[in-house]
Amino acid sequence: MGARYLTDPNHDGWTTVVPDGVEPKDVLGNPKLGLSLPWCIKVDLLETQDGREYFQVLEGSSKGLKANVKMNAHGGSYLIDHNSQTKAGILRLSRRKQMLWYGQQGPFNAFSDFSNPVPVGSHDLEIPDAPHEDYYPESSKYQQVWFRIGHHGDRYLHLGTISHGCATVRPWLPDPKTDMRFRGRTNSELGLPAPAPASPFAKWDDVCRYLMPCRKGDGLSVGTLQVID
Amino acid sequence: MSGPYKLLIKRWLLAVLLGFFVLGSSAFAQAVLVQLLSENKPLQPAAVYDCSSITTELKCVSAVADDTAHLSENPKAQILPRNGKIFVRKKKLLGDEALAFYIAAERALLDDPKYNKLELLNNELDLPPSSERTVLIAIYKRPRQSRTTKLVWLFAPSANQKR
């Protein structure tokens, strides 16, 4: 039936669908049995039956998997044929200045653990794989959307205040003197002292809305992160 | 049935129902099988993952990402002190062969995950000293289910080896 693109019905970047071999009622009872797919992911619609659409994922970490999703309450589809994917996204991170640019926007406040930073160079940023931990629910609806840096390992571009070597986009600047949650943390993992004056804080929702539809064309990546010292 | 037995059954049912509703059905099924204790106090895991499978790098395959390498980035993460031996309490239905423990330096998980298997001897684990924050994981296949549970605990560097 052809290519379709997943919409963003929950406005948080993720939709849970039912993987092949699992009953929809089981996923309803335990969403962890489902398959989480990111907004804009390209799928091949195979058939529509009994109010459900059956498809195969065509890109990203779930490429090749078959799944299904029900039609929405009005009988409409979460899978649309309008292609909103755009060209590869380009982000730039200055480690020393703690600045991040995305597209034509920036600089914004971002950093990487001083003692184990993202290596200097150009790295692919992957299509989001699955919803990540929700440490900052008050800061962004898209905060569970993380983009893996490169194609192996566990470094990500994501929202955060503590870094272990990711490209960490700050929602705000932590103060270990007044905020008990940061007591005992090293300056290195907090990226402190931050350069003055501090860059403005990016809205992570806006970063995601920019980056999630971007495609590099390799079936894996949304674009590239260029890291300079 | 006599009074004391009825009371016991009622209490047991109440505990099960409370556990089910407070923790949720899935979490309750996982939470009761393995518990770690140090100095007679339970050690709270930083994460419990419900996995359809486990990769060769010991990552959980699930509808949510396995963030073992990032759990201490949570400002509210509970990072446990290293206080000698750790006692493992597990349900009898979980055989020794179904349960395995592994440790790794948290930092190493970012680029090149290398776990070492930790032997369970007389229901005790011995965490080796380390100058780095350590991740301890327990992995077990749930009896009579196709799912696997992965529990993660975070430990601070050894007191005399902090960097």
C-alpha cells in the first residue's frame, strides 16, 4: 500500500504500537510489551484490517520489524502519506564555550563532562531509538527523546544537567550550593564552572521538532553533530 | 476453616492486592523475586527493566531504552555506599542457575561496555573495591514467562579510593 509516516498523536515524540506476535490487549495491560516508534518514522503500510493498520518499519533501530496500530477514535490514521522529512540536520557543539547550535538557531547552553567529553569531530546523530528516562518532566514534553551520537556505545544528545560524556543540553543551570540534589556531584559532571555569560537555555521541544524530521539518507541518522573544542 | 487461618489468608490477600495496585502488576511481578541487603537494610535498585531479551552487551530490549549507563545522571538517583558484603534474598522459585550478577565501571559503559560476572556465594556478593562509580546488575528469566528482568544498582566509589 506504500510508504507512510508516523504522526505525533501524544505530542511527546513517541507512539506505542503492537509488535508482530503480541496481542493488542497485552500491550494495553503492559505498555512495555509494545514497540515505541518516534514521530516521522517511515513505514511501509501493508494492510488495514478490523480497524488496525499493519506495517513494517523502514528505518531506524527498529527497521524491518512488523507491527500494527489501531485507527484513531475518529477512524483516522496515525500513519499519513504526507512526507514531512527534511534534509540532514546539522548541530554544532563547542565544548569549551558550552554552546550548541542547531540549524540556524543558537547558541544555546550545552556541555559534556570535562573528564570524558564527546570526542572532537563529526558524528552521526541517530533516529531516536526508544523513550529514555524522564528526569526533567517539568522541562519538556519531548524530554524522553534522545539521539544517539554515532552508531555504537551509549553517548547521546539529550536534555540534562549531569553529563557522563553525552552532549547534554541544559534546561537550567544547577547550583550545588543550594540544590541538595547536586551535592556530592563533581564539577566535571555538572560542567561547572560554566563560562560567563551563560548562553540562553534551549527549549528541548524545539530542538526535537527541528531534528526529528531530519534525515541524513542512510536509514539510520537524522543528521550530524560537529564537536569542536 | 478456623479463625487464625482465615485472618492469615485475608492478610496475605490484602498484601498481594496492595502490592499489585501500589507497584502495578508488572513491577510487582518483578520486585518480589530478588532483593539486595546491606547491613540488614534493603538496597533500592536505580532501575528495573522488563525485557523481551538481553543483548550480548547485557542491554535490555524493551519498549523503553536501557539507560543503565545514564541512571546516575538523574539528579534524584540513589547512589549506594559500598559497605562490605551484600546479602541476596531471592524467592525460592527462582533457581540459582536462572540468576546472574555482573558489575562494570559506569564510565566504561559509554564506549565499550565490559561487565565482569560476580559469583554468588552463600547468598552473598562481594563487591571489589573501585575508585569509580560502579553498576551492579542482576538478570533473571522470570519463571514460567518468556520475559527477563534486569535490575540495576549504583554504587559510589570505595571510600578510600575516591578520585
